[in-house]
Amino acid sequence: MAAFHTPAPSRTIFHVDMDAFFVSVEELYDPSLKGKPVVVGGQRHERGVVSAASYAARKFGVHSAMPLRTAAKLCPQAIFVDGHPERYRECSEKVYIVLTTFSPQVEMASIDEAYLDMTGTARLHGPPLRAAHKLHQLMKEKTRLNCSVGIGSSRLIAKVSSAQAKPNGVLWIVSGEEAKFLAPLDVREIPGVGKVMESRLHGLGIKKVGDLARLEEADLEERFGKWGLALAGKARGEDAGGWFDAEVGADTAAKSISHEHTYNEDTDDESQLEATLMRLSEMVGRRLRESSFHARTVQLKLRYTDFTTITRAHSLPVPTQLDGEIFSQVRLLFRRNWKPGRQVRLLGVQASSFEAQAEQISLLEGGRQQRWKDALAAADRLRDKFGESSVKLAAGMRGNFRERTHENPAGLPGKGQTKAK
């Protein structure tokens, strides 16, 4: 007797992307900013980069990751606003709470975007389009912020469709129409295709996703290796390659954690430089504890006035997540490699080679380490409640600087300590 197999039902994935999130949050606190060209991330004369730009500023070519001074030249009339990470975390938490009322499988991809697996939720929320409009309306009601929602049978399609729905829209790509939807889009619209890959593809005459889809997988693999196979899958609308291979909510841990600081004015003040390294070590340690990681490798990044940049790494005998141990190693690297009197433009601290749990520590060291762990855990709880700058170790006080506004800060809703609440 022949066995008949019914095809597996198509998945339903939402990608929810908050519209101009940082700018929109600033507008909640200062309604006079609405409709104006606004740049978030620092002041026009500073060396930092743009964290976000309002749609009015984007019309002048201003975009995220652009130097603030370049943005000022492109849009002289723009209003420049220092970022307020605490406000963004608070609003992101509200966003997360709304999302969890629609699906138990929610993954915050960054502070302002998330994936929801809505497969099997039709009985509770209705068909995809109705559910998306309900979510869209509730998000506005609970957070006073707009979002765009992309719906597809894969994470990739959901993400691309939410981008096409912006601002403040909903777009559903019905199962079976993925390749047709993608074909006319520029290859840059495929997540993971940056400027370098775009240039390489253009060199081959591949400008649209449809051009990419017509190539043989073997040809793409020969030219680009595993990434070529991933590109072939993406061109068909499939979740392929790297992060997209994971399920919604799966543990997609980072391979390294780093923080860096660019001085507004270069400095050769050794105590100032070491205080900055302490503050950076605190920030890295916080992220390690949030992710329940212990790092085996600590790395220093040092950039001089002339942009000469060196990186030096050291592997620890026992992995750590303690701020003081990270600082001790990175300070040693700094003292061995910095040339006294030479002006420094940027410092960075990175931790990598993660392990889930540190090796057994000696009985002699155990009490001291445990006291530090308890103290830092208490400090992290205070930071969760009152903000990242509410607690600092004494050695890092002079190295105080404004926390950079970015998409993956410590305290991201749904991850680490927040998830454990």
C-alpha cells in the first residue's frame, strides 16, 4: 500500500522593524523635533558617527554609520542630538512586551527589530495579514511608536518585505511568490550583501536578485565558496547562510564582544587612557555576564592620530567575565605597546574565545572571585534598573564617556538577564 505524505505547512514569520526608532523615541521626549531633519548620535563637531537619522535628514543623504561631521556638511540645518541609550532600552522593553502577546517565539535581532514565528497562531490572532494589522495597531497604542511588519515563509523574506513596507506599513509575501517578489530588487537588498559583495556581483553583470537567481549554484559556489551557495538560496527566498540558518529564538551567540571609544581630542595622558580602558573593560564584562559567557582571549585596539592601528591579544589561563581581570590584561597589553607621549585617537577592548563556564578555580582564589562575581551581579542589576552609567568602578571614573548609541547594547530585551526575570 502506497504511503502518502502531505507537504509540511508553510511557516509564517513576521519581521517587525521600528521606524526610525532612535529618532522616534527622541520625538516622544521633544515633540518639536517631529518632521525636522534630526541626527542622533552626537554633535556636529564631534568625531563620532550617526546612529540614526530622521526621514527628513535622509533626503539629504545622511545615513547611519556616517561621520557626524560629514552629516553636518550634507545637512547644515539638521538638529544634532546626543543619544539616550536608557530611553531606547526602556522603549525596546515595551516593544518586546507587545510582541510576546502575539507569539511565544520572539527574537530581538537588535534593539529595534524582531522576528516572530507566527506559525500556528491563526486560531488565536487570525490569518497573517489580520494578525499583522492587530500587532501594528497595538504597538502604536502601547508604545506611541510606528513600526513596519514584513510577513513571509522565511526570516529572509520577512526581513526584506518589512524594508519594502517602510515607513509604517505591512507587506505579506504569499508562499510561492518569493522569487517573483525578490527578482526586481537590487542585490544589495539581500541581507548580508554589503558594498564589497555588491561590487563583485556588479562586476559579473549581476545587479538584480533575478540575475542572481538565474545562475547555477555550482557557478556561484566556484566563485564565492559557501557564501555562493547561500546567495543562491537567498535569491530563492530561503533562509540560507550564517545567522539565517537558525530558527527564530535559537541561540545565535556572538563570537566576540567589543567596545571602543574615539576621543574628541587626541590624548597622550596615560591616566586618562588607562581609565578609558577600565570603562571599556566594564562594558565588555557586562555583556559577557549578560550572555553567560567566559572569555579566554582579551584584545586591545590602539589607534594613533595618524590612523596607525595596532591590535594585540592575550589568551588567559582561565577564562573570565570579571571586569578587573579583563582590565588587568588589556592594561598590560597597552603598557607593552603604547609609545609614551604619542597621541591616541581610539582605544578598544575585545573579548573572544567564549566558554559557557569557567574552569574550576582554586580554593584560595575562589572566595575572592565569588565576592567579585556577587558585587558585579549586584552592579548589573542596578544598571538594569537605573542605566548603564549608574555604577562605575573607581578606576574607570576618569574614563567616563557617553555610551555610544547602537543597535545591540547591553540589556537587550529578551536576552541575558532580562530574559531571566
